[in-house]
Amino acid sequence: MTPTAEVLDPRTDPEPSYWAALRARAGLRADWAWPVLRAQAWSGRCPHLVTVMHDADGPVGVVNAGWVGLPGRWTSFLPVGARPRFGALHVRGPGSSAVPGWWMAGGTRALIGYQRAMRARLGPGCLATVLRQAVPAELSALGGRVLLSRLTEPIWSVDTAGMSGVDDWLRRLDKKRRSNLRVIGRKLADRVTVTITSGEAVSQAAEVTELLRGNNAKYKGPMHNPVPQLTGYIEELTAQPDTVTFRYTDPDTGRLVGVGIALDHPKTPVWRTWAMVPVDDGGVRDLYFLHITRLIEWVTANRRATLVLGKGKGRLKSSVGATATEQYAALLA
Amino acid sequence: MAMRWRRGYLRVVRSSFATVPFYRELWALSGRTEPEVVPGRTGVDGGAVRAAALAGRVGDLVPLAGGPTEIDPLRGLGPVLAEHLAVTAGTLVAVVDPGTPRPPVDLPAGVRSCVLDPSGLAGPYAGVLDDVTDHLRRGARVVAVGGDKDLDQLAAALPETLAHLVTRVPVRDPDDLAAPVGPHALIAHPLLGVLGGLGGCGRWHIDHPRVYLRATPAGPAYTLLRQRSPRLVDVLAGHGRPGWCPRHGTPVVEP
């Protein structure tokens, strides 16, 4: 039987009854929780469509895509009921750009059925499908359907399988970085207090959002104007039981000086977000490195096999034991 | 008039939902009424928001296109003074307030202004007080705006022969409109600025070109119609209910 597509708009469609089971089966992290998808979809400038592929036995695949096209919006959210007249489906992870935005029980080739179904649903204005975070094996599976593919930024991850703890991790790093991280750990021990929570909406959501905005502003440019992180989205995300929030506060003033959010997974948690007060504004120098240490501590204590650190800062991530995985963006015909 | 006033409000609601993160989130996920922006979602308190809930959220009140983040507690002072006290060129407006960060910026052309901290009239603000005194000696008009106690402190600091020449304009919080007041007074809120003034008819008139007032289950909610950023829509403040002045045919708040 050809799978059928159920196209959902998280803004208005209620959470499907099978959603929790599908998430668990597909290993989808907290950014796929329905309340999180809903908050995110409302804060978008284009429609976010979640498509579930079904066969006779139930769901067999799920895809998250932004329906990006013209007319586009730069300074406003998507109006209720509006949609582009023509454009492309941008298949991406809903909350993290480090992981793909699809899962197919039958393998990547099943995306062809998804593309066909979406063209039928969106009409001739759906000109193409763009896949992000694809690996070469997935592109081979799609064969001649791949019109164009381009190498994008690699994803960095630390193999933590079999590590007994932070000391074990430090032993595997080069001497200079190891010594540097130990000095930072001692230096910051009294200067910041770290609070790690899961399944608890962060109490200083507005402060967290402000920090994240400051961080995003660094990447803002004439061609890149990301929608700011919204407080409600952060509250929903951090309220998920499989989200881990690291809050760094000044022990004397209680001021939030840094925040990191990780999305847990039985094998491969993802470091989703990091933001800190700039050092010139009273922030703590080297807090970033302390956070990496705390992440490794958390991952090894919970026996996860791999910690995904995401894109960028390759030299730095390499120095803390991360290795790169090639990633491609592909245009499907 | 009522329809035009309402149309202005609907424009602000639509624009805020489309471009301002705070209202996008609040009204999309919870909802609002009059108007509903997501069919079937009616929210809490009709989508109005308590001023305390906006503390630390100024960044969320800026539209996606960007804009200022400063809150001006004296916003709207100029137009309201011009409307209710016929303040004209040559007048000195003295704001007496321990917390006022800067002089008003929207006074009519030719009107000068100054800010005085009542606790510093004999110290750092002595020079400003001298300016006020000189102005009175010259026979020019001085309008003093501030809390009752602050205005009393200013009067006590001025020479006895001049103090009575000052036009006193006490400021009332929106939840303090029932208390008796002199011929002139303003409604002001620390977040929203100056919302209106006491009319010659004895009613509290809303500065309707710039402020919209709406009744919600939690009390009156004020909207700034012309402040693009930070956007302040349906902010709950004080008590009372909206009404219309039978003499002037313009909106009032009834204590």
C-alpha cells in the first residue's frame, strides 16, 4: 500500500493521539513535543508543516518542513491563513539545526512519497524540496531524485561511549587543553552556581530569552534576520522531561550569567543552545568551557553514547575531543 | 468618533499580533477577545495583561522590525497639558518627581520644561529651583506637575509671595481617581505615561487620539495608539470603567 500523508499545522491542529508513541519510536527529541511545535509554529514567518506518513499499520514516517516562498515576510509573523503562492519545502529539524527534520521507518527513499504527497497538497507552487543535514548514504538512497547537493557545515560530536566521567574525558584531550579546562574548573568553582533541571519550565524565562537574543544578534546580518527566541517557546521547551537546562548564576547576586539547553536522547543528546552575558557586561570569562565540562559530566553520568555539539567553532570543538561528520544540503526534483 | 477610535485600536491589535513577539505569543497560545485573533481562543481577562507581567519583557514588546526599548513615564504629557490647560509658548513646565529620569519630550513648541527631585530642592536642584523662581518673578506661567506631596514640597521651597502663582497639576494613578482633586489633574501610569486629564466638566477624559480604553473582566485596560515601540496594548491599570462625556462627546474613565 502506498503510504498516505497527513499534513498537520501545529498552530491549529491538536496533538494527534499517536504522537507520543511516534516520537518515542522515531527517537525525536523534546523539540518535537507538540506544545513546543505549536509555540514555534506561531512564531514563524512561514508555515511550519508536520507531515505524518501512514500505512495500513499506522505512522511510518514524519517530516518537519518550513514552507518557504513568496510572498515572503521579513518584519512580521505569518498571518493566520496565509501561505506562500510558490516556493520550496525546507526540511529541517524543528529546534536544532544539528539534526535532520525527518524520520522514515522505511529509510530515506520513502521521502519520495512525502514529496509527491506534498506536491499534491500544496499544488504546482511547491517547486522543490530542500533537505538539510543529509549524509552521503541518504543521498545515494535518493539516487536520481537529488537534483543538486552541496556540502554544508559539518556537525561536531563527542564519542562518550564507555567514558566513566569527566576525568576520563580529560585524559583523552591534549595536555594543553586538559590543563586549561582544569584551571577553568578551579577558577570558576566559587564564581558561578550551576543548576541543572529537567522537565521544569525555566523560572527566569524572560532573562533566558534576553540572553539568547543577545547571542543570536551576533549572527544577524542583511541576509540573516532570525526571528527572536520567544519566551513562551523557551518555557514549553524547558518544561519537557527530556530537556536538560543548565543555568549559571552569580552566587552573590543571583544574576543569570549563562544558560545552556540540551535535548536528551537515549543515545545521542544534542547541545541545542548556549548564551551568556558578554564579559564586557559583567559576564564570566571561560564560562563556555565550564559548560562543556558540565555537559560531558551529565552525559557520562547518564551513560549516553554521543554528545552532539552542533555546527561551527570547529577548532575549539576538536580540541575538546569532538569529531566532524560531513553534512549535505540537497535539492530534490 | 467612537468608530474611528475603535478602528485605530483594531489596527494596533492587528499589527501587534502580526509583529510584536509578546502579543503574538500571548494571543496565539492563550487568546483574546474584542477582537479574537485566533478563532475560538478567548484567553484570560480578554487577552489584557497586568503591568507587572511586563516587567523585564520590554525586549518582547519591540516589533520584529526593531525600535526603541525606553519606557517614558511622561509620554503624552505635552498633548494632555495643551488640551486641558491651554499650555502655550513661554510657559515653564516643572515636573516634580523623585523618579523622573528625563524631561518631557512632547511639549508644544516654545514651552520649556525642567525636572526637580523634591528631596534635592536645597541641594543639587537648587539651580533649577532658581530658574522656576525667576520665571514666576517675570510673571510667566509655571505649571508644576507631580504627586500631591511633591508639589507641596515645591511650594514650600518657593518664596511665599510666588508659590501661589504656580499652576498645580497633581498626578493621579489610574486606581486613585475617586479621591477629590483640584481644578486640574492628570491620570498617569509609570509604564503607560500620561493617559488623560481632568476636564472642565469634572470628568476624567482619556487622551483619545493617543490612548484607547477598554473594559475587561479584570478592569480597565489601556492601549497606546501611537507608540510603535515598545508596544503597549491592553495593559490593565486601576479601577473604573469606560464611558462617554455627555458634554464633550469624548471618552472618559468613570471611577
